[in-house]
Amino acid sequence: MQPAHHAFFNQFLGDFEKVPERAGALLAAHWTQSEFMNGGLGQFFSNPTGVLAPEAVVAFIALGMPETAAILSEAMLFFGVPYPRDRETRQQVVERFYEEQGEDGNPIGEQEELFGERIEEENGGFWEAADRYAANGEH
């Protein structure tokens, strides 16, 4: 990772840690579902937003969506342990997959399909769960 990008992500994560817990959970979960709805988990992980994947897992649990959290966590395993916060590393993992497996594969296709189902249905769906959590901190 380039030093400027590394510094940016470290600063972002440091600032994110200062956000109140409920607001941070809502931000991480909303960011994840927005990227997913716009272009799938592949888009989420390939964009800078993927930096918050670990926080999104915790956030979905807080919203009463543990199945959604588990699916996201499983998809994160594709990138290795520990999960790489920097975008460049995540992109290299994807590129290596396509070089080895060909362009027709989808390394997280199963998780993507399941995530789409759960984000819409679990605990009333994302919007209902997020509204309840925002209103009273409960799922």
C-alpha cells in the first residue's frame, strides 16, 4: 500500500473509533448495504468502503441481523486472515483469483446471493432493523 493511502485509512479508522457506538454501527451497516445494493459484495470489498467490513459484521449483529453478519464474515475469509483493511491488497487478492480461475468465476458468489436474501428479510430487513436500532438501540 502506498504510504499516503495507509495514512488515510489509519486516520479514518482512528476517527471512526471516536464515533458513538450506535452511530458507528449504523454507518458501517448502511455503507455495506448501500454498496451491496449498488453493485454487490464485490463492489463493497473493491471500494474504499470495504475498510469497514469488520465493523459491519459487528453492526449487523447489533441490528439483530446475525445471519447477515455471518455471511459477510464468511465472504471476508476470501481475502485472508487477518482481513486486509487496505483496498490495494483486497484488489490484488481478487486479481490473483481471476488470473488462476478465469474471468467467469465469482469467488464470493454464494455469499453474495445469501447476503442479498438476508439483508432484505432478516429482522424485518435492513431498513426496519436500522430504524429500530436508531430509535432505541435495540433490535
